[in-house]
Amino acid sequence: LNVVCGAFLYPYTMDLEGATGVAEMSKRFGFVNACAGRTIDDWRPGVRMFFARAGQDGFPHLNTSLDRVIAVGLAHNLPLTVVNYPEGVHAFDLMDASDRSKAIVAQVLAFLRDELSSRC
């Protein structure tokens, strides 16, 4: 599998630095914890990532784990783009027709267009 980029909106990511929130939510909600047992060192170098963060996301451990991944990723100088929507709730791109929500969706699409068109 040749992953060239990733775009993630308010995602559960990975447990780092001894945290267990993503693993707990994986069991609770039944999603696959694809990063279980992995560290930031397992990320492929050069794969650009886009993260959209919903500041008012109410899902347990979501923003805590996402914030940790972003901080560690930046500390490792990984190519990350981060957009924070302070008023955003989970699924803001589906539930919120505000100008800010629309602008973030446009940013995600532009990121994907730019990253994928440069690979063709």
C-alpha cells in the first residue's frame, strides 16, 4: 500500500506516552485501533497529514489524544497541517453549515487536490 498523504477530520488517532484513551474508545465504540502498539516513529517520512480539530468535540479522549499526536508529530518535524475550529463539534463538516465549517472542508479538499495531483 503506497499512502502518499492523509486527511483526518476530528479523528481518534493513536495512544502515545502511556495514554490509553484511543484503545478504551476502540473497545467501547467497536472501531479498529489501527495504531495500537505503534509510535510516531512508525509514520512514514514525507507523508503529509492534514488534521482538522473540533474544539468542542465531546467524544471522550478524542481531542486529548489528537493534541498529543499533533504535538509529538511537530516535535519530530513531521509534515503536518493542522486546522483548529474552536467552536466546532464532532461532525461539524456534516452538521454545521457555517462559513468556517465550509472553509475547513474547502481546505481539506485543496490539500488533497494539491497532494494527489503532485503524485500523478
